[in-house]
Amino acid sequence: MTLPEQLALFRLPPAVPQPKLRHVQIGARIVSYELLSGRRRLTMTIDERGLRIGAPRLLPLSAVEDFVRTHGDWVLEKLDEYAARHEHRHIAMRDGAAFPLLGREARVRVTSGANRALWDGDLLVLAARPNADLDALARRGLQRRAMEVFTERLGLAAEIAGYRPPALALSSARSRWGSCSRQTGIRLNWRLIHLPLALIDYVVAHELAHLAEMNHSPRFWSEVERLFPGWREARRELKARAASIPII
């Protein structure tokens, strides 16, 4: 193996883009939110990642934040409820921390280094500078592992199904495990790396089936059945596990 090839093993993939957050004051509290423009009307949703506002593209920001403050009591109540309910899902990436990887327990080791995330089997080694953001470094290491695993599983599934392997990219979507476009290929949520391989294979099969049917018609589910005969059980398990996916 040449030196450039050896060095490539330690390169992290480009970070999956994180949403740009804005802030609004509600009473005595400052609340972060993500603005989703281009919507038909004003909407608010709250999940484990916080407050998201959907708004028409040309609506002034002042009007958006007035809308939030008008519902301020509800926003604060729901944020607090969600934080209390899902606090156990937050994992701080520190030395000795445990986290799920492909359905197994993996651990973190922190050493000094130049801000690299390295894998030794199921051990995630964070070679970090003293002021490093260990959570961000761990996310990038997990995303690299996800890309490796997803690429392999997608290639195998496409070969078995008789498809040409489509382009693959990662996403950090909050409510979707994957998406498919005939033009740009398949995107898979990197957080699937926490789940057992069989569930990843189901999501891969689901998105591959969209290459034949860009809908969820009976013909689409017949194609999913051809690609992944146990899809019904996998789909149920995926829904059940969604609420336990760690937040890093």
C-alpha cells in the first residue's frame, strides 16, 4: 500500500451539513430554531433536535419570530417536555462512553492527537487536541463508518437485484431514513449506523425499489418484497427503534 493510500484511510469524510440555527427570545429565555423557508404557510414542529419553523420564502423574519412568541408558552412547554422525555438519548462522546454500532455496543477512547477519528474494530478512537469538539469529531467518524458500510450493502443489494449501483450520499434528516432520485441517487441517514445490519439492508432495499417505482403503490411494495422478503418485520422494528437512536 502506498503512502497516499495509507493516509487516505485516516481522512474523515466531509461533514454532513448541520442546520443553521437562529435564535428568538421568548420571555426570559433564548430559544434556538431552524428556519425552513419555501413553505406555503407558517408551521412549527418540535422534536429531539428542537424547534423548526416552516415559513413562506418572502415572509419577513420579524413576522416569523412574532408568530413564535405568540405561541411562546406552548413552545417552551413542549421543548421542556421533549427534553425530559428524551434526555437519555444524548450521549456525550467522552473516554469510555458506550454507544450502539450496528446493533452492538461500541466504546470511545480519547487520546491526544491531531483531531482524527480512527476505528479499531468496534472501538472509536478520538485522537484529539485539548480544545477539540469530541462530539463533532465522533460524528464524523461515525459518518465515515456509515459510508463504508452503506456503500458495501448498497453494492451487494444492487447486484442481487439487477440494478446498476446508484450514487450514494449521507443525510442527517430528522424524519426520514432515506431518499431516492433517479438523477442524484440514494441518500441514507447516517444514524442508521447505530442499528443492526438487517435494518440497514431493509432501508437500502426500500430506496432501491424506488428506482423502479417512485411512489408507495402496491407495485412498489411488491418490488420491496422481491428485494427484501422480511420487510414487514424490519419495518416494524425500525419504527420501534427510532425513539432510541442516540443523539450525539
